[in-house]
Amino acid sequence: MMKTQNRIYATYLIETPFTIDYAAEMIATEQSTGTFVAIPGETDDLKDRHRARVESVVELESVSTPSLPGTRLRTGGGAASYKRAKVQISFPFHNTGPSIPNLLATVCGNLYELSQLSGIRLIDLALPEAFADRYRGPQFGVDGTRKLCQVNDRPLIGTIVKPSIGLGPDELRALVRELAYSGIDFVKDDELNANPPYFPLRDRVRLVMEEVNRAAQDTGKQMMYAFNITDDLDRLVDHHDAVVEAGGNCVMVSINSVGLAGVAYLRRHSQVPIHGHRNQWGAMTRYPLLGMEFTAYQKLCRLAGVDHLHTNGVDNKFYESNESVVQSVRECLTPMYGGYTVMPVLSSGQWGGSAVRSFELMQTTDVLHLAGGGIMAHPDGVRAGVESMKQGWQAALEGRKLEDYARDHEALQRAVEKFGPRPLF
């Protein structure tokens, strides 16, 4: 998208029974100076200074039924068709200033409620440099995360603590000890487990870091552990500080639970990488004529300051296509504001064999590849699960077929026998 200093550009996919030009103008009016009827205060001078404007319209196909319920039809009869288009609308930067919360009120706001639209989806954003001056963006990103994990020539291999929630101190200690000595690069809490009454975060941090630090002294490698510190905003900093004081090197936050302003608040204080989990994302994006594209979402997450961002993985257990996952990875690695990228996080139904397909489609090693069950449920245990992931990526980087490479690499072969090549889902 175009670069701009004094305007905000938002691109939408819309569907409407009205003319495209009418619908586009209605969006521009509703989200700036106007309302459903002309009012005395909306002077020509005020509109010149503050009104949004339609920059471009690309008409697409028409459909016979509306995508969303509650659509208002044109006066005088039913709609013969519902027309779709990509429209770009720009808003004066001085309407919002460099504020993510007020940006969202402008480019999303009441648009999703408009009855003249039978579909609307935010596809992309282009923002003035002033946003980069206000928001710090990723502190560590790809390079900083690699440096902390001491991994340079392959993807980072990680897992999620499973069971997701319910492990007591003894069970968690044993699992973390096994992981810390397995050679794994990264471990994270599940999004379901943050600061539960049965096992408060501070107690969990203390226990986990005892094992992580002990293994680091013995092996010379400290695995990165992302503690889920998601909570009300007044507790985020305390949770972060508990992690840092114990020697931790990563925190995780559920972006959509604390909001982008919450992520930005944490970023201003954080001394360690912020692992951004996008749970609830499906509610924002799964329906194709509603919500938001990842293209726009990841820009906002990066701006707010996450260092890692979930993108889903190839052949995943969720609904998302491989094409969508690959595009999401590419977008995370596309420099923003002339510089920073964010580490894409592959997850969901991943195992050692996923590496070959991932590299074939993505052609990058700048990913954090998480396998929960793919490591934890390996038939020969956690250490073999980690080794199978590394062997899978070695096969990918050498351009070898999975089954051929696995014949000479036991951990990967055992993973193939357990998880593939049949579909897992």
C-alpha cells in the first residue's frame, strides 16, 4: 500500500445491495464527519478538514444472496444482486493522531453494524510514520530471539506445556526438567494457563526457572520459556517483573484478551521478548465477508510490540488453508516502517514431518516451529520428539524426501510411524 504522512489508508472488501459508489461514500461519511442525515454543524469547511474520502474502487463479482443477516434493501423492492468490491478509503491523520485504539474506532468502529452492507472486511492498512514514533514495535523480533536462543542456522524448535492446564507442581517440575535437558529451544504455557488460583503464576515461575536455570548451568544452553502473563492491565507489569526477577527470558500475552493497547503498555515496560498469541482470532476472521484479514492484524500487532506472532501451521488441525498460512508467514517477515519484522510461530497439529512441507511452501527458516502433541506424544518420549523435529528440518534443508531421510534417522522414523504420512485429522 501507499505510504502517507497525513492520511490513514484502509482497504476493505465490501458487499452491498446498493451501488458500490453509494456504499463506499456511506462508509467514508459514517466514519468521519457525517451521520444518517445532514446536520447544521457539518459545514463545508469542517468536511474539507476532517471528512474521509474514497480513494479507489475495484468492482468484483455479484452474488444472489446476502452474506450477513439484517441487510437493508433498496427502497422500492428487493435487490436483484449483492455486489462486491475492494474499496480504499482514506482518513485525515489529524482525526485520530498516532493512537491504535482511536485508529480502530475509525477504520472499524460502527462499520460492521451498517445495514446497507451485507458484508465488510478490513483487508489492509497504511499508516503514517508518526505511528512508528509513538509505538515501539518489536524489541527483539527474529534476530533478537535467535540470539537469546543461540540458534542461527535453522528454525527454532518449541513446544507447548501439555496437558494445557491442570499440572501440579510435581508434574510440571518433572516435565520442565525433561524439556530443559532435551535440547529444545523454546517452551510456552498454553493460553488456557495464566494465573489460576490452583497454581498461581509467581509459584509457577519460581518452580519452572529453578529447572531451566539448573539445566542451563549443566548444558550451557538456556531454553526460552514463555510464561503466560495474560491478565488485567494493572497486573501485567507485576507478572512480567516476576518472570524477569527469576531469570526468565520471555513472556506471553493473549493479544485479543488484553487488547492492542494492553500489548503496547506491556511493551513499554518489557525487558524480554513478548510472545503474541492470537487466540480468539477465528472470531475475527473465519467468515470471509466479515472481520479482518491477517494482513491488517499483524501490522497492528507488530506496531504494538509483539516479537513473536502465531500464524498457524501447514496441514493444521484448524480450518485455515496452507495458502493462508504461508501468506501470513510472508507478511510477518516483510519489513515494516523500513525495518522490523516479527517471528512467525507455526503451530496446530505439527510434528517432525511438518518441516519438509513447511519449508517447501515457505522457503524460510525464520520461524518458531511449535509441536505440542508432536513432541509430547512421540512414542520414544519428549527428547526423541525434539530430535524428530530437528531431523525433519534437516531433511527439509537438504531437500530430502521425508520417508527417505527418516529411514536413517530413528527419531524421525518413529514420528512418521506415529503421526504420518496419513492425514492426522
